[in-house]
Amino acid sequence: MNDIVIAYQGAEGAYSHLACKTAFPSSISIACDAFVDAMKMVESGTANLAMIPVENSTAGRVEEIYRLIPRLELHIIQEHFEPVRHCLLGLPESSLETIKTVASHPQALAQCQLNISKHGYKAEAKFDTAGSAKEVQALGDPTKGAIASKLAAKLYGLKILSENFGDLLGNTTRFIVLSKEKVALEYEPNKEYITSLVFQVRDIPAALYKALGGFATNGVNLVKLESYSPSGNLQVSQFHLDIDGHPNNRSLVLALDELRYFAKEIKILGTYEKHPYRFGQKR
């Protein structure tokens, strides 16, 4: 895709910004303060797409996103897996020895806790990773460090003091790409797909068991099942499903027919090709 505008949450140099540049190298990326701001830019037509994180292999799901998506008229057209490589950044004159405090988002600090402790650094929680890097640049203090991405180092003129500062290898974030326009993918037998939807169950005994039973009897694999309460209502549960398959697969057609019988307010969010990460092709 060329000449597209893609919105993301965070400051320039955030991992979401890096995901935009990886998945859409020629795109124009726009930073937003909140996830909903990025999504509403797409809904209003100001941006073509939004790059939104939904889960991290270390930190788990981003629950806010599962509540936001059903409320907006957007469609999932793609997924993207971005490796999270935490770097320790400092001023050009800084070194591992001069650093006394490191700042970052609380999740990034938690994912680097062993290395922070090993060096005897003091951790400072900030709003986001890239913003922490920008602050280090602005302060001009060689004792201040930040945990952020390589992209943040490049954007803010910082030195990478440690390229793999995270405690765990393989830390990865899954993103979804949202569009106002629905993309109807034709089924191709040589490709593999994910279909995402949300639904609520009817108020009958064993409703969820019955609603999901059709997937089991028709041999359809459920990749993900998330449950949450819609905003302002603790008496109703809403479910998010990621399904292994395309709606034109005969087995999925039958499974969805059974789901419709036992569930209500079903909304298909999109069908998209599986990312190569799912096949073990990690970068």
C-alpha cells in the first residue's frame, strides 16, 4: 500500500509506530494520544487505517481494545506481529556506568526488571516508551536513560547502550489493522485465514456451551475466546472470537449457523490472512 495514512496510539518512536513502518513502509504515520482517537480518525476518514495492539506475549491482552471495537464501525483487514526489542537508550555521552535512572512505560520496566536490578538503576514509570526517550533528549542529563525502541533512538538522537535489554527473548505484540472500508477476501484454498467476531449469548441454560458446540462438531478451531462486560453493564457478557477459517469454508458456514441459533448481536469484525508469525516465520 502506498500513500496511505495510518494512525496509532503513542509518541513517535513507539512500538506501534514501528509496527506501522514495518507493515506499511511507505505510509504516513500519525501519532494519537489514545487508542480511541486513532480509531476515530479512521471512522471519520481522516486516516485510512489504524494500527492497534490487542495482545502481548508477556503482558497479555489490551482489554480496552475489545470494548472499543464493537462500538465503532470499523473492520479488521489485517493482523501484524511485531517483535518487542527493548533497548536501553541514553545521550551520546552516556554509558552503562553513567546511567542512574531509567524511565519507560510500566510494562516495559517490568519486562526489563532483571537487567534494571543487575545494573542497580532506579526505575521511573512514564506514560509511554517513546515519550521517555524524548524526555531524556530534552533533559540532557547523562545519568538519565530510557527503555524504548531502536526507532526512538534514531528519532531523538540517542545512543543505544544495550540493544537487548529485555529479560525475555521472543517478546511480541500482536496488532490488528482497522479500516472503515470492509475488505471481502475471496477464499483461496492454498491460504489460511482468521475470522474475528463478537457476540452475546441468549439467556438460556448452557448458552455458551451450546453456542460454541457447533465449532467442535464441525471441526473448526477457535484461536481465541475473550469475554468481557460491555461498558456500563455487569449483567451481560460479550465474547470475542478469533476463528481459524474463512466464512466460505463449508465447516465454518455450519458452525456459524449454530452460533446464530444460540447467540445474539453477532457482529463479524473481519476476515484476513494469517500473519507469517503464526507459521513460525519470526523475524
